[in-house]
Amino acid sequence: MPARRNLLIAAMSLPVLLGGGHAVAQEATTTLDPINVQERVESAFGAVDGYVATQGSTATKTDTPLIETPQSISVITRDQMEAQAVDSLNSALRYTPGASGNLYGTDNRGHGLQMRGISNSSGVFYKDGLQLKESNFTLFTALDSYGAERYEILRGPASVLYGQASPGGIINYVSKRPTEENLREVELGAGSFNRYEGKFDFSGAVNADKSLLFRLTGAAHMGDTQTDFVKDDRIFIAPALTWQPDADTSLTILANYQRDRSGWAMQYLPADGTIRPAKYGQILPNSRFVGEPDFDTYNNDQVSIGYEFDHRFNETWQVRQHARYVYLKHYEEGVFGGGLLEEEPETPEGPGTPYGTYSRYADAGGTRLSGVTIDNQAQADFDTGPLAHTLLLGLDYKRYTYRDYASEGTVDPIDIFNPVYGSPITDLTPYTDTDTTQSQVGIYAQDQIKLGNWRLTLGGRQDWADSKVYDNLAGAFDPRQKDDAFTSRAGLLYLADNGLAPYVSYSESFQPVSGPDSNGNPLVPETGKQYEIGLKYQPVGWNSFVTVSAFDLTRQNVVRYGGVGAPNDIFQTGEIRSRGIELEGVASLDSGFDLRAAYTYLDTEITSPTSINGDGTSNQGNTPFGVPTHAASLWANYTVGSGRLEGLGLGAGIRYVGSTYGDDANTFKVPAVTLVDAALHYKWQSAELNLNVSNLFDKRYVASCFAESFGCFYGEGRRIKGSVKYTW
């Protein structure tokens, strides 16, 4: 009871701390000046001044105030990303409740996403409202964050608008778009691990009447990583063009190209030597590399081009068509850990096996992927008596084709505590080579209804999905999978005059999964359902926003990758239930303070028995690996607004991640960790200097484990980055 009472007190106090309570607000008015938020004009697709976004589109596909959206959603703005030196999706999520990209630690591929206790990168990532679907080997989540105007994180099922989607939620990467005002920005930076980078961002009008706008954004970096022998080089460029012949019509073309040349920054390590000292007290450094330097590649080339067409016929009807083509080429090769071998003493018959001998295997493969997605929408704004409606009707279609191929070979073990590299790798033997075609057609309808202060959102969707897999090694098709489902959502919210907005909602998800499991059984579709209640608070006259939510989420037919002694296995646990509470507060005040606070409580449980490799082992009642019960973060930034120190700013943040289980069997735990970040910045005229340090005290920690013998991943140590930016 005391813990629950303290949690309730914290939930009630957070709005007051951010400007909601009369006593605190009156006491702070001499230093924390409010702003007139009603004068702000904000689009769900444009720039936000500060950390506080008030509009969003991800939850409803309409430009809707976040305070009127009956579901939990966070917006990570461009200003916040710059203040925290965000350079990946993983780092963008550090101060967001209910979402994390740190499951696999130093992984630079964009894997390891976790939302509301659901660990799954499949069906999570969207760009400008259209899904970027992954293959079995690679995905698009490493898309450079410099090209994003914002990230919108919608927690909970969203299939009613998007079809195939993860029940934990979705992440929408909102691209930078052309602006009427001239923008000229160049930035150069350097940092830890011999990293050097350059960025540019140009935008403005092409012609005098500003009917044609352009934007060209680019970034490149080169350098090493925390992990020995692993490089991380990238080239990114994103051109955009907007044509708006009149106030009712616009066409925006968005494109990007990204080239990544890297290796395996994440390493599969044992629990001995990472979360605890090894047998003889050894501790592995967080830079340890267990592969072979000459056989370590993770390369991606991704291209996309698409358009957004919008036209308003009259005050009632408007139509939108958003479409995109994507292409991705991927190749990987590496040597991975398989576990510590049992120590055997030296005998006259042989040298024995010294402690620290780590088994390894070699793997190489790739992907060729192309896909087309199109979303057609018709929106009607009208009244029926006292009811005001925003009716959305949609028809979308997506088709992805990809080839995944991989080979496996053998390689000598290594002394993990004193590695010597150069072991030969045997001829690689193919173990998978498939051509997959996946398509989906969906029709959906949503009505956002207003009656006085009440807001009711109702939605329904019917999906038809088709998946064909041709096994090139077997020379035959796998059984064809055709799935269909109806998903729905309902939400009710009351918008009080004082800025409070309590709400309740129900939502569902549907996600077909192609291919068989490791025992040859067809994978069945995942489904999910969620009940959520919450309270949103947007204090009148204050540029701040608070959300408190509680949810009960059930995910059925869960696909999990990896098993005891078999990291490539694929199986389904049946059902995972996740219940939790999330608190988020964000504020940007005229006095120069920016603040973001977050807390997450999770109670996640495997509620149906798990059978791995058909051995009948049950994990019912256990907690899935890598899910902390508690996580909290606080970031604050202050910029001097006048006087001799005008333009000087300081930022600091603290992040806490609670302990997690190291496997689904719950046989051991990964310790909790507290990390500190810091920032120093100075702006003078058109120039800006920035210095950011993440993990300031260089804490060595393990981000998560999924297996004791080989499945632990180090988190990122101290990382320093300095930059100079010039804008004109």
C-alpha cells in the first residue's frame, strides 16, 4: 500500500510542478513567465518551437490537438533532439515513457525496440504515416534522425488506421518539409571513437509567389564505435519539393537515400564477466569484440521516394493520397558468440580447455527488398444537430517483396578474456534462401465527434493480407498464408475548461506473420487488445503538457526469436500480458527553461505456457527478458535570455532503468542502472557551439540479457560530442 500511495502522490504532483497548481504558479511567476499558447500556430507536420507539441497526426491521421486524442502519445521535437544531440532512434527514446530502443545496448541497426513491455521491432516503424516494413534480417529504423522534424510515439494498438502493426505501439518519423522562410544551416562535429560528421539543411521558396518550395537535408559521419574493430560510416541525403498552386491544393515529394557501412556494434557476451565477475574475477571491457575483424560487416543501402497530395473541395470535403516506393539492399557477415565451454584441465592426452574458451560460429547473408505503399483518404467536416463530426474514410494498399538468404560456417573458439584473432572460417553452407511477397488491402473509417466538451472517437477497419514464400533451397513454395481481420477502436474524452482532459479508450491490433517456426509449423497472426484510462493536462496560459495513463495490454500469438542454445530459433509463446502506468511531463517556458520528465511502471507476464523446440518447457507466469518494472528519466535545460551571458545554456539529464530478468525462464537478473547526461551550448549571432556528453560518469552496464551463456549486451559508455553550427 505505501508504494501505491507514493505513486499516486507523484502522479498528482507532476501537473503542479509543471505549472498547474495555483500556489506554485503564483510563487513562480516572477521567474517562470507563462506564454500565450493560444497565439501559437502549429501543424502536426511542421516545426515546433521548444519541446511542447500541441498537434499530432499519428493517432488519428488528421491534424488533431493532442489534448483531444484519447490515447497516450509523445512527440520528440527537433529542438529537443538538438539539445540532447540525438543521432539515432535509440537515443531519441531515452527520455520517453513506455518506449525504449536500448534493449540490445550498443546495437546500431535500430533493433531492440520495446514499447509497453512488448519487445518487437516488427510493424513498429513508420515514416510520414506509411509503414516501412522490415524483412527477416533487416529493417529501416536506422534512418538518420537529422532528417526528422519530429518523432511521434503512439503507445498501444493502432491497427484501426494502419492495418498490420505491433500491439505495443508505433513510431512515426515525420520528415522535414519545405518552408516558405529561407533556411540555411551547416554543422560540423567531432566526438568519441574518432567520429567526424557534417550536416546541412537548406530550404526556401523557388519562385516569387512561393508556390514552389524546396528543402535539401544531408548528413554524413565516419568513425569507430565503442566496440573494438567496428566502424560506423554513413551518408544521408533527403531532398523535398512542395508545389501549392492555391490555398486548397498541395503536392509534396519526399525522397531520401542512406548508405551505411558498419559492423556488429552489439556483441553476444556471457553473463560471467559482464553482469557479474567471471570465475576468476575477470571483467570483460565494454569494448570487447568476439568476432573476427576481417569478417565483420553490416551494410545497408536504402532509397525511398514518395508524395503527399492534398486537396480541399469545400468547407466539408478534402482528399489526401500518400504514396511511397522503397528499396533496401543489405549484406551482413560476422562471427558470434555461442557460450563459454566447460573448463577441462590439461592432461597427457591433450591440452584441455582453459577457462574463458568461448565457442563461436560464423554467419553471412543479405536482403533485397522493394515495396510500394499507398493510402487514400477522404475527410468530411460537418455537423448533425449539436454534434460536430470529422469523418475519415480510407483505403490503403501495400506490397513488399524481398529475398532473404544466409549461410553458416564454423570458426575456432576464442579466449574471451585475452582474445587472439585470425581464426580461419570454413566454407559457408546456406541454411535459408527465401523469396517473400506480402500484400495487404485495408478499408477503414473513423469519426471524431464533438458535443460541447465531450470528444468521442470511433473507428473500424477490415484487412486482407496475403503472404507467399518460395524456399529456393527446397525448390518449393511454403504453404500460402491468407489472413483477414476486423479491428476497432473507441475513445471518450472530456475537455474541461481548466485544461484537464480525462479519457478512456479501447483498441485492437492485427499483424500477420509469414513463414514457419523452427519446428515447421506455420506462424499464426499476432493479435492484441488494450484498455487504457488516462488524464491529460494542458495548463491554460502555460506552454506545458502532462499525461498520466494506465493500461492493460494483451498480446497473443507472440513471435519470439532465440532460444536456449539456439539463437536463430523462431517460436511463439502464445500470450503476453502487460499492465502499467506512464507519466510524462514536458514544458518550454519563456524564461529559458525546457523540461521533460517521464516515469514507467510495468507488470509484464507470460500468461500462456511457452514451448521452446517442442520440449514442453513452460514459462507461464514469468516475466519476459529485458522488461524493467520501473524506469524514470528527467531532462532540464536552461538558456540565459539576456545580459552578458545571453545565449549560454546548460542541460542535464538523469536516466534510471530498473533490473530485468536475463531470460524468459527468469533464472537470473540484470542489475538496474542510473546514467547521467550533460550538455553545454552557446549561441552568438548566427553561430552556435554545442558540447554533449552521454553517460557522463562512464558507467559500465549491461543493457539486457536473453540467455546466460551468450546473450548479454553491453550498454553505451561515455560518449562525447562537440559541434559548431552556423545558420544564416
